[in-house]
Amino acid sequence: MRESYSRGGQRILVVSDRLSAFDVVLGTIPFKGQVLNQLAASWFEETRRLAPNHLIDVPDPNVTRAVQCRPLPVEMVVRAYLTGVTTTSIWKHYEAGARRFAGHALPDGMRKNQPLPEPLVTPSTKAEKGAHDETVSRADLIERGLVDGTTFDELAALCLRMFAFGQERARARGLILVDTKYELGRAPDGRILFIDEIHTPDSSRYWYASDYAGRVQRGEEPRSLDKEYVRRHYAAIGYTGEGTPPPIPDDVRVEAARRYIEAYETLTGRAFVPDTEDPLPRIRRNLGLG
């Protein structure tokens, strides 16, 4: 999760170790903030030629300095597979008999975790704190006055291009980019920029490519390299976001941390070197706050 501050006409994003799922903060995962911040920065640098983004620099392992943008009131979710464990997921809708999702028609006869006929843009509203995001269609967004048709089409084209690039890079590294969430904002000069994070294990779902086909054929869940591991733990004990969540068991926290680090190292090709210094004085020093 990110804490966002305005300073000197820039946006300062501090990425913490907190983990949220089901629109609820569940607890913390060791080194998660450092992994996500540095992985997002790596993706932002790698994709500058595809689309502009908000990244200025990374003055601290947990901090990004970014262009001050006005966030657009929609999350752009791109999905390439029929999957999910939450009640709002595309799979849960399909399993319940729905054959339309976010305005898209879905074919009969599909099984869980199969690829969709093509990647779909399935936008979501941005809920107030404590509420749940709502998956909506392009027509819904326009009717509610959240975006106009021209802006939505520009966002969709940008996101599909970014997603295709992410899929290609993930495939080259033995992973499948299953789905992802993009946030975008408008810069002071009017440009639309990718903001927040892209293609991290928090905003995206990754599966191992090597045994994906065999596991799906046997009716097993694909092996994942993202926070879906923690979601599945909570779903298995019957918690899906209502009420106070039980604490994350230590073994789940450690395994989640291992997966976050593996995701970083697999996707970047670089070893993750954690900074174990007390983060608060380190961040203040690196931001020149004394």
C-alpha cells in the first residue's frame, strides 16, 4: 500500500509493507514495500517508450518521487484468463451463470483458469475507504459521468498496449501475466500518465508457465507468484472481506515475502538486496527532511 504526499509540486509515494485484499488491510509482509517500489520503478523505466508515466526517481528503497497528477476516477483492469477467488471476479460471475462481464460477452463452455478469447478491459470504480470497488462497463462509466467516451477509448488502447508488453516480458521469463490493474492520471500539461504501480505482484496476477497447462487440465489451480497466495489462504478459512480479518499466520507471511522477492528477481533478472536500516529515519534522510 502507498502513502501519498505532495511536496514541492511533486508527488511523494511511500510504499509500505501492508497488504490489502478484499478491499481490507490484512497485515504486513516483510520487505514487500521495497520489492513493490523497486519493481514498479523497473517497469516504468522499461515502458517509457510505450506510454508516459509519472516516475521522476527513486530516492529511497520504499519511496518514489513522481509527477503530480490528477488521478482519473477509474481503475483499468485488463484480464486475459477466466479466474479469480473474490466474489467480484470474472470467474465467480461466470460460475454463477453470467455470460456478460463489464459489457463483454463471454462464450459458453469455459472452465476456470482458461484463457479468454482475447484480453478484456474491465474497468472498476474507485470506492471510498471501507467500501468495495465495482466492476462496470464502458457505457456505465460514461453514463455516470466518470469519463467520456473519447477518454475511455484512449485509456483502453494505452492499457491493452501496456498489457501486451507485460505479457511478452513475463513469457520470456517463464511467467504468465494473467491480469492486472492500471491507474492513470492527468498531468498538469494535460497528458495521460500511468501512475501508482504497474505489473507488480500486488496489481497483477502471475502464474508459472512451465506447468500451467498440466495443472489446468487436471483441474488444479495454477501455481501463482503474487498476493493471490494470501487471498487463497483467507478464502480457505472463510474470510472474504466482511468484518475484522484474522491475523496473517507467520508461515503465510514468510512464504508471501519469499514469493514477492522471487517475482522481483524473476521479472527484473536482478537479485533483491533488502535495506534493513530503520526505514523512518532513512526515508527522512533520503528525502532531505533532516
